[in-house]
Amino acid sequence: MNNTMRTMSPAAHRTADRFTARMFRGLWVPAMLSSLGWALSDMADAVVVGQRLGAVGLAAIGLILPVYMINCMFAHGLGLGGSVRYSRLLSQGKTQEAADSFHGVLALALLFSVTTAVLGSVFMDPLLALLGTRSTDGALYAATRDYLQVLVAATPLFYLSNVFNYYLRNDGSQRRAGAGSVIGNLCDIALNITLVLALDMGTRGAALSTALGQIITIAIYLPGFFGQKHTLRFALPCGRWLTPALSALKAGMATSVQYLYQMIFFLVCNNLLIRLGGETAVAVFDVIQNTSYLILYLFEGTGRAMQPILSTYQGEHNRQGMRNTVRLGFTAGLTVGGALIALVELWPAGMCLLFGIAGSASEALACTALRLYGAGALFAGINILLCNYYQACENEKPSFLLETLRGAVLLIPLTFVCYALGLQRFWLLFLLTEAGSLAVFLLLGLGGRYKKAELPEERIFQRTILSNAEDVMDVCRELEAFCEVWGADMKQQMFSTMTVEELGMAILKHGFQGRTDGYLQLTAIMDESGVLELHLRDDATTFNPFALDTSRASRDEDFDMDGMGVLVIKKRAKEFFYRRYQGFNTLIIKI
């Protein structure tokens, strides 16, 4: 029993949020493990190749980054945009529509990835020239080509892995998503050591290890698409699936457009750095980029933990829950990200040692670059969390604006400005871009310009209910008064309070089974058309009131009061829906 909660005044405990913190913790830990796994996997190529091939190997990996970014743009755009919509549809009880949206997104991901793989393989030499290397470059050209051939061929694996991860986390399978990512990426690291360091396969071995790691990850994800408890299923898309899938991509692009900007930036930056400092400068840039994976993926992971909760709460109009999610997300992200930034600032030589350039001519330049990069990384983390917040709330314009500021509008011009400052000061680019983007974004948002039109706060009724009958009845009386204020007729008032009373009592009896330390959360929304939408969430054991046997309700010799109440709700409600989500029971009823 939470004694603090029990000693609160009735008004205080009525508005307490008992679910968001536990939901966030349940999502954040697997998301952090996934992010750490992705970071280590992305860094593994540079670490082992740097140890084996030195600056040439690091430069080769740096040159293929634009191709990696274009894959990220489409894979993350489809995964994020599609999963946000999927989560919202589930929160509204539209399970079939949610499943259909997944089928369309998956089909589009396969179409894009296979097309990209074929075109990249056919036009390999022109692609290498665009990236900045030709056959006359000797070892650099060969190392880049070996990596790129495997990377392009494995494009469909990369798409599937990312799309599956997004959807699994929004389907309540965050542990599987986290486990698949971590295990696959650990296998990637082990294979890197084996293929590159032990078998001396060079950059081709690094790329093969990445592809094999993706196959292992997908294999772990696949059971999450089978079984009765999963909404996700594999099926051919039906009807006019392409337009909704493209719409999901468009929504996701508000955030994933950052990868398009990064692709352009890498093309520009690599070519400028080759002029400024040759292979050494490009190798140091690759060290910076791989260090950014380790830091910024922690912020990305926190954003991914926030997204399913924010998307669900957006569908429920749960404003308090959304505020609490943002507070928890920013606190967690800035804590872990800030700690890692401090480590890089205090010990940049450690990163040089990790990437195999300690004691080389590149080390002094790399230490300077790492310290300057770290100064801007905290601003980058804040920008990432803001973009994820707006994206999860399906408010794409602010997210697109911030990503455009930090990825193109300021980044590209400042690249040329910092190029003119010389090689030692070039790395100020990251601080100027991230801090400047945040400042401009906040200035443009003054006056509430980023707010979307929302249902008025007064049309939303939210209460926390203690697991006892007296509390259920008290909230029912408050709900009746709320319905009366918004013009509900006597019939709607009575049915709404009866619904909460019957379901609340059934949950107390069958879900809590005598527990007195549980909670229910009621959110009631009266829309402008006069439809009342009820959302009930509880922390009882798995219990679906709509699955109660209602056949006994009509038999005099074996009368079941709980079954009778549920039977009436089923017959009179416009819609009803149950799902077990993030460890809690969730009910939706429209009256």
C-alpha cells in the first residue's frame, strides 16, 4: 500500500497519475539497451577497421555514411510514422485498421528497400564517385567499394529490422524489441572481431558482420508477430494501401528528414575535409560521427521510450499523462546523455585509443575535435527530444522545422564558414549548429505558434480511483455532474455512470481479487458531437471484463450480476474495446 497516496486528500488523489512513471520505466530500460546495442554495433565497424587499417579504413567508413543515411531516412520514416499511427488507432480501439496500416507500411518498406538495393548494385561506380572516391585513389577506393557492395545488397534487412522494432514497441512487445536489438548488435560486434581482426577480411568483413547481425535481430523479432496476444500479423496489404502507407512515411519524414540532411552534409563535409586535411581529417570526422552514435542514440532511445506513451495519451486526450511523460523523458535523457558527454570532455584520449589512432598524427586533432563536439552534443540531445515529442503527438510541423534548422538551414552554411576557419576550428560547427537551431526554434515558437487545435480542457474529465467500492461510487457521481454540464440527456448520464460502476466493481472483484493497493484511472471525453468516450486503465492482473460469461446473466437459477452488467454495456455501447498494454488493462467504451 502506498501510504502517501492513502493519506492524500480526496481532491489530491483524484488527480494523481499512478501509471505514467511505471509505463515509462518499462519502455525506457529496453529502449536504452536497444540504443546502446545500435551504438556499439555502428561503432564496431569503425573500431575494428580502425584497429586493422588505421586512417584509411576510418576514411572509407566515413565516405559511405551518405548511403547509410538515405537508408535511415526511409526506414525510420516508415517505422516511426507508421507506428505512431498504429498506436493511436489501438488507443481508439480500431484494431483492424491498425493491423491494415502495418501491412501497407511493411509492403512499402520492402518495395523501397529492394529497389534501392538493385539500383545501388547496378550503379556502383557512379555511386562511389559521388561519395568522393575513384579507382585512382587506390586503397581508399578498394576499401570503400568492398564495404558498399555488401551494405547495398543488405538494404532490405536494414529496413525490416527498423520497421519491426518500431511496431513491436508500440504493440507492447518492448522487451522483445530490446532483446532482439541487443543480441543482434552484440553478434555484429563479435562477428566484426572475427571477420576483420581474426580473418583479415577488411571493410567487407565489417559490412558482412552488420548484415548477419540484422538477420539475427529479425529472427528474434519474428515470434512477436504470431500468437493470440499480438495485434501485429503478417498479411498482404488490402484495398488502397499505398496512399495510407505514403501518408505514414510523410508523417515520419518530419523527424527522419534529418537523415536526408545528414546525407547532404556528409557529401559536402567529406569533400571539404579531404581538401583541408586529406585522409586524416576524414578519419577524425569519422571518429566524431561514431562518438555521436554513442551519445545521441541515448537521446534517441529516450525519445523512442516516450513515443508509444505520448501517442497513446494523445488518443486518450490525457494531457496530464503527456506532461509527466515529457518531464520523465527529458530528465532521463539529459542525465544519461550528460554523463557520457562529460566523460568524452574529460577523457577524449580514450576515444582515440578505442578507434586505433592513439599515438598517431591524428590524435591531437581528434582530441580537439571531440571536446568541441561535446560542447554541442547536449544541445543536440535537447533538439532530438523535442523532435520526438512533437512527432509522437502527430504535430509534424515543429518537428520538421527543428530538423530542417539543425540539418540544413544552419548546418550547411556553417559548414563552409567553419571550413574557412581552418582545420583546428572547423569542429565548432556542431556547437554553433545545435545551439543556434534551438535558439531560433524557441524564438519562432513564441506566442504558442506550435500548438495544435485540441479539444478544450474542460471537455476532459480525469480521475484516479482507489481500489475500493466507495471511491468508485464517488467518481461515478462526479462523472454524472460532468455529463450534465455538457448537455448529456438523462439516459446518457445514467448509462455512463452505470458503465463505470459495473466495470469498476467487476475489476475490483476479478482483477484486484481483494487487493487494496491498486488504482484505476478514468478519462472521459465529451466530444462536440455529444459522444462520450470512456478510457479505463488499471494495474490489476490481466482481466478483460468483456470476456466474462454473459450467458448466465439471463438464467434465474444461476444469476450472475457481473455478467448482467457487462451484457447491458455490450448491447447499449456504441463501441467497446479491451487490450493489455504496457502491463496494464485498458478499456475503451463509447456511449
